[in-house]
Amino acid sequence: MTIRMYGKRLGQISDEQLQMALTRFNLGTLLHAEPVPFGLFGQNIFLTSTQGAYVLRGSPHYHWQFPTEQFFARLLHERTQVPVPWPYQIDDAEDIFGWCYVLMPRMQGLQLESPEIENQLSMEDKRAIAHVLGENLVQMQELKWSFAGEYHAETNTVQPFECTSALISPSQIEAMHIQPGPLTHREYALALIRSFLERSRTHNQRTTDTDCVWVEMLIAQAEDALNDDFQPCFVMQDYKLGNLVVMQTEGRWHVSGLFDLMTGSFGDGETDLSRATAIYIEKDASLSLAREFIQAYIRQRPPRPGFAERFAVYMLLDRLIIWEFAQRNNTDWWDQRLSLQEWAGRYTSLQAILKE
């Protein structure tokens, strides 16, 4: 019996266990298994069986992770043209691995997170891919909802954002004078920003008083632009190159798979420009890739007035999510001498990105 280590999170797993999982869903005989070399948390294994190629996703972060991903995968599959892994099959039993798991089809295409793949792509290819990522985001946002909110696994329904969210600190609820009950998208976004900022300050001294002043300045500048005058749509929050695959067919690139939907919700679609844009800024100092991505999106979805001001605030929220995680875990992803404003400031100016 072959036993292999599949990383710190999944641990040692035997081929016999993998076969038991395949058998439970009638997915054939195991031919090959390998850990997925991409991703931050190591939850996935590529499986090849006599019936096809699959991904086993195990050891969930939270009890609601897999139900949330299944919920959004189903809706995207049923209501849009976006390719997602479906069926997304959950086994809640823990008798095989000691944790519940998912089996889903493996989406075929190039993994853009692979340095080897990236080095093989020309700049022309990269610009074309950035363009189709913008167009694909528009297609994702064809999934609408009647109000802004998030999926609750306990009730299997979407509910409005609430001030009881674990992401919002009690002090921020008090400071914003938020009453118990549903929050508007604007209230929720601002409460998240201030909560991540507050939490960052508890980890070390890198988040300064000057940073807090800068954050409030960006919020104040967007006061008139931040509103809830939009049709809520699917927001992935983690839309980036590492969470999709692409293919080239008849000379044209297209997104062939989208996955990792745990952080999905319904809100302002402009929010999902942030993470991919930030990654493109890091990869391309000329900003041509970030520019191509944003322009492809807004050509098909003309923005509401105040786009630049909202962009700064939504990007700030995205950067604060990364910043707080980095401070909490003492990572060295960038120069640790930088303050929040010094690090995040280069991402927040839409005018600088779109300037030809």
C-alpha cells in the first residue's frame, strides 16, 4: 500500500484511502495522485482515475467552507457561462481521512501561478490573458441577487450582512454607532476596513497613527461615491490568477476554469477588481497588465460616477486583508520596514493605473 505525504494540512494519505473516496462517488479506479503545488494552504490533491481527472479538496478551514463553495459553484454553473467545477460533491463523513472532503472535476488549462508557465508566456499573451480576466469578471457578475449579503451554511440561504460578523470588532460596531440588524454594503465595507486596521495595530508597531489618518482620508474622499445604488452581484473577493486556469483555442485566450469560492458573497462588483489588479501591479511595473484588466472590465460594464474614489476604498479593504494577515503571521512578503501607507499606497490610485 502506497502512503504519501500531501503537505502539512492534509498529512499522510494512502492510495487505498483515495480509492475509497473515489468509490464513494462512483468515480472509477485510481490511476495517479499528486499534491497540487499551488495555493497558500495545501488543501488539494489532483486525482486521475479510469473515469477522468478530479480534485480532492480536504480539511476545511471552517465548517461552512465547502457548503459555501458548493452554493456558489452551483449558481455560477446554472446561471452564467463561467466554467466552474461542477458537480461539487461533499462527503461530510470523516471515516476515510479524519476530515470531510470534496471531489470535483479538475478544470483543464494553464495554471498561471506556475513560474514555469508564466515564463513561457509572451507579454502579448499576458496582455490578452489580462483582457479575458476582465471580461470573465463581467460574466461572473451576471449572477445577481436582490440584496447585498453572504451565504449562511446553517440555513442554506443568503442573508444580509450583519454587525455580528466575526470579522467586525465590537469596538468598530460601537464607534460607527451601528444598530443591531442588517448592514448596508457601504456600512459593512467600512466596518471591515476599520476592523482590519484596528487588528493590525494589535500585532506590532508597523501600523501607525499616520496610517490611520490616511485610511480615514481615503474614506472621506469617497463619502459621496460610496453608496448602495447598484444591483448586488457575485463578488468572489479572491479573484486572481491563482484561482483560475486559462486555455488558448483557435488563437484566442479564454478562462477555462474558476475555483476557490469560499469568500464569495453578493455586493458591489467593483470590489473584485482589487486583488487581480494588485497582483498585476506587482508583476508589471509598466502597469500595462493592470490597465488591460480594468479597461476590459469597464468597457463591458461602464462604472457608476465616483468609480476612482470607490476603487481606492475597495483596494484599501483588499490590501488591509493581506496586511493584517501578514502582520498576524509575521510574514516577510515585502520590506517589513514599510508602513501601511507606504506599502498599500501604490495600489490605490486608479488614475495612475489608467494613465497611458
